[in-house]
Amino acid sequence: MLHNNTVQCIVTDDEPIARRVLKNHLARVEGFTIAGECGTALECFTLLQRQQTDLLFLDVQMPQLNGLEFLRSLQHRPKVILVSAHREYALEGFELDVVDYLLKPVSFERFLRSLDKFRQRQVPPGSIKEEEEKAAEFLYIRADRKTVKLVLAEVLYIESMSDYLKIHTLDCMYLTKEKISTIEQKLPSHFIRIHRSFILNTRHLQAYTHETIEVAGKQLPISRSFRQEVLDKLNQ
């Protein structure tokens, strides 16, 4: 529960410079307060016992006890955003239900996106406005020299081919002249970009690893640049 509508944050990292970066970012955002900072997981454990904490920024690689081991040891966890200079711990982190996984050096823009993810998790079920919950049901596209009503529930995935798109649906494939970045802006939140050339409708997802996604029996690649956000979305 938030204290006076202010998010109480603890920053834990064995590198003072890394802690300073996160604290400076937090100081620029209204509604978030730095409740404490720690250099080790053991110091963090002690602080958590006496300090109400809503959000913990936790480094992965620390002496004595690393962040992932520490996280597993906690019976009552605050929301956690992991921070690391290494990508390889991200999947393990998301399996522990962390809010986000930040790569060092952490830019302010990327930091803000993490805070947005935290805020989304704080929204009580049923409190989102009905009109925000209702996803768009269809789009109109130009295909085969005519305007076609594209039912979004039937779209499996979208594939980019330069200035053209292949829109794969349950029944057929449409070819339309549009950039993937343009159509991405028109789609509801269950459509996610997994690669510079692919957008996935997650409601048709069959299976996934940290490198590929299976939909309608086809393997689609997850690119490195989108992997973190894709795994985060799929683990929500």
C-alpha cells in the first residue's frame, strides 16, 4: 500500500555510481520517494524489515548474495525492478515476477518506462475505464485494389517487407502498402512488436522461448532489441 500516495523506493547496488544514477532519475519523477539505499543484499534485508517499501531497485550482481538469490529468499517482496549490466539474467528475473529488467547504463527514458510498468501493476482490477479496456475490433486497409475491413481478432501476425506488409490471418493473407511502424500505432495492446519485421497478436500465441515465438505452427524470431519488452509483456 502506498504511503500518502507516494511510492517508497529502495535502491540496492554495490556500485555507488549506479545508485546515484537511479536516485537522480527518481528525484526527477513526482510521486516517488527514495526511502533508502543499500550496497549489499544483506543491508537491504535489514532495511526492508523496518522500512515500508513499495518498489525495490535491485542489482543482480553483488558480493556475498546476488540479487536473484536474495529475491528468492524473501517471503514478502515489494515490487522489484532488477538492474544489471548483463542481459542473460533477464529471463530468470521475469520468472520471479519482477516488474522490469533494466540494463546499465540506465537512460532516463528507459527508466520512465519501468515506472509506467510499475504503475500499471498498481491499478486495482476493474478500475480501468471501460472504454480503455475495450480494444479496437477492426481496421480498414487497402488490399487487392480495394478497402478491406480487417477483423483484428483474426490476425495472427504481421510481417514487414520494406514499404509493404503481409497481414497473416486465420483464413488468408493480405498484402498492403504501409510501414510496420505506422500500423503498430493503430493496434491494441495485445499486439506486440517482437522484431523489426514482425508484430504478434498474443492471443494466438501457442508457445515461446527467449528467442522464438510459435503461432499457427510457424516460428517467429524475437530480436535482441525487443526481447526484454516481449518477455515482460508475456510474463504479465
